[in-house]
Amino acid sequence: MPDSPQELIARRKVRQGVVVSDAREKTITVRIDGQTAHRKYKKTVRVSTNLHVHDERNEAGVGDLVRIIETRPLSKQKRWRLDEIVERAK
């Protein structure tokens, strides 16, 4: 059965990335890696972006693989919150 229109509108973006910084209180920085084709030359190019994520319990550490979910603006830069830690750093 298809989702209702309200559920489709309210669906939030989910991303997975690696924690690159946990220096701030209740905030982590997550690097999201991806690939895209160059617009002119069509060569595959690696791209990455850093997102500031709300981590309420300060449980994620540098190197952890985490899943994050889009949320309302929590501060000037934070628009994401930690959903779960997929894999701990070794």
C-alpha cells in the first residue's frame, strides 16, 4: 500500500557518514562522501561535504560510522541529528 501524501511530505533525509570531529559539546562533524559525474567530461569525481550534527548524549567518537537524520534548525549550522551509530571506530 502506498504511503499517504502527508507521510511523503514529512519524510526526512537520512545520510550515513564518518565522524571527523567531536570536540564540541553535543555536536559532531560528519563527513558525507559521494561520487558524481563531471558535468563536461563525465569522469567520476569524488565529492564530500561536512555536516554539523546534534549528538545529545555525546556518544559518537572520531572515526565512527553514523546515520544522521534531517531535523529542524537547532542552531546557526546544525540541521541534522544523530540517529544511530552504525559501526564504532576500531
